[in-house]
Amino acid sequence: IQSKRKFGSCQLHVEFATPSTVKGSSQGRGNSGVFLMANYEIQVLDSYGNKTYSDGQCAALYGRAVPLVNSCREPGEWQSYDIIFHRPIFKGGKVVKKATFTVFQNGVLVHDHVELVGGTGWKGKHAISDYEPHEDKLPIMLQDHGNPVGFRNIWIRELAD
């Protein structure tokens, strides 16, 4: 799912629920993601009692930053992200200001002004990358990773750079 409007720096609220019946393990349990500017992913996953790699667990800045704490609720319970995102700024094809994230999951601080060193992504086939110049505003996206995940009560407000 992709927003019609494009956004840069913003405050985003998203509520999500992974399936109440646990099927699968590791990345196969309610796997999805929230992408800001179509490039920077906050992982959605059932990480309640689920062993998986640390930078791929729920609330990870996928492949880049591990959350400070696992604040996941039990499978099937609604959870929330409150995200403060400041976009990267490019000049002459080079990044002059890196993107930052502050993220609360279920009211608990899980990322405190984390500076990204590039895009997010899987380290295997589709390797994470350094910054690649892009537009000042791009869509918000919700990932379909083949697992059933519910989303509701999504709102956003733009922030100054």
C-alpha cells in the first residue's frame, strides 16, 4: 500500500496487529514494514517470544539499527508506532544531512534520534546501501511480505526540515 501524497520530514502514527494464531518462526511471523520516503523501513513483526536476528526484529530500522528494547505485545494485540522522522538532505548528489529517526513502540522509546548511514534493507540478495540521492518527498508505504498484518488509525503531519 502506498500513499497518494508524498512526504519528507514528518511525524507518523501507525497501529498494527500481527495474527493472533502463531504460525511460522523468525521472519515468518507477521512480517511487514512501514517505509518512509519509500526507502527507510521500520520493521513490523511478531517479536513476542520470537527469536530472530536483532536488526530484523519488530521496531528495527531494518538492517541498520536495533531497537533499545523489545516492547512487543502478544500476538493479535494492537500495537502502535509513533515516529519522528527527519529526511536526509542532498546537495550536488551527496548527502549533507543524514536522516534521523525517533521511534516509540507502544509508548516505549525504542530509537532515540538515530542517524541512518544509508537506506535500509536485507543484507543478503538485496544489500543495504549507502545513500542514493532522491526527491525531497516520496510516498509512505506499508509492506506486503506475504504475512497477514492489520493496520489502522494511521495519521501523519509534516515537519520542517
